[in-house]
Amino acid sequence: MAIIAPSLLSADFLNLQKDCTMLNESHADWFHLDVMDGSFVPNISFGFPVIEQVRKATTKTCDVHLMIVEPGKYAEAFKKAGADILTVHYEVCPHLHRNLQQIKDLGMKAGVALNPHTPVSVLGDVLHDIDLVLIMSVNPGFGGQQFIPHTIDKIRALKHMIKDKGLHTLIEIDGGVTLSNAPAILHAGADVLVAGNTVFSSEDPTATIAALKRM
């Protein structure tokens, strides 16, 4: 059964407590928190204060996706803020193995995100150190974009790599996930669905989460 991780980037920040309560009472498994720095991606989202408050509002897994440069400088602070999973981008980590070990030494699960142009093959030598691979199915930086179809091929290729190495690494898909394309994404081998706009723009977010969970 898929892990559903609604992205708070699409939540109502004037009523964040209300949205957190909704997620707590829903079939959502994780809270997905997108941190953007305006440098690696052309947008700025939120940082430690928001994550600290979300952490207080839920006992569910806080899945923190860093779209920032030099993530190693801030890993310990994100741990203190409440991250359970910390995902860094391959594209900004010239010493990726070091980043992964740092995250794990701090007691978090380690994730690596890949932009649409980055092939999954680049992770071959470190896949055994990764708990989660986040495949960006849109260009990072903004919500509400259309799913990039080639992502399906990347999911299949990564799933084959994971099985070939006898690993249990999770595959997370972030960007443009809808009720329409979720079945194909899961059939290709994905384990975790990040859904922001699909959930929070829905007339009934709780029902939408439940529908994704049933797939």
C-alpha cells in the first residue's frame, strides 16, 4: 500500500493548524515539507520555525525535502526542528556519501532527490546508503506543475536497480501527482506519493487522501 505524503507547500498558511489537524485525522502517512532557498530553485518557501511548529502539531513522520545549496551546513538544525527524513539533492552534493552519513549519524533517514534531467544511474555506487530516493516529476521550485511523463521510465529503472542490489530503498515521487496518474506511478514501482495541489485544492482533501491511499 502506498505511503501518502501531502505537501504542506500547498496548505493554507493562515490556517496551518487546521490543515495539520486535517492531515492528522486523515489517511496521510507523512507530512512532506519542502524547503526552498531561492538559490538552488527559483522560489523561497519556509524554514526552521514552520517545521518546528508542524512537528508540535503531529506525531506522523515529518519528511523534509531540502531544495537548498550546502545542505550539510543545516542538517543538524533540521534534526532539531523535527525532521524524521531529510532529503538532499544530488545536484548540490559533490560529496554525497558524506552528506548521507551525516544525516544518518544525526538519527534521521537519508533521502536523495533527483531533478528531471538527472538519470537514476548516478546513484549506483551509493544506493545501499540511501533510505529513500525522491524522483522529481516536475522541475523543482513551484507547486501545481504538470507531471513529466518520462518519470515513469525513471521509476522502472530505479526499481530494477533496487531489486538487483537486494535493497529496500523507497521510491518517492514529487510533482504533478493526481488521482488520474497515481495508478501508473505506483504500478511502475513507486512507494511514496507526494501530493500537494491535488490534496489541498480538493473540495474534500480527506477523501482525496483516502482515494490515493486505496490505490
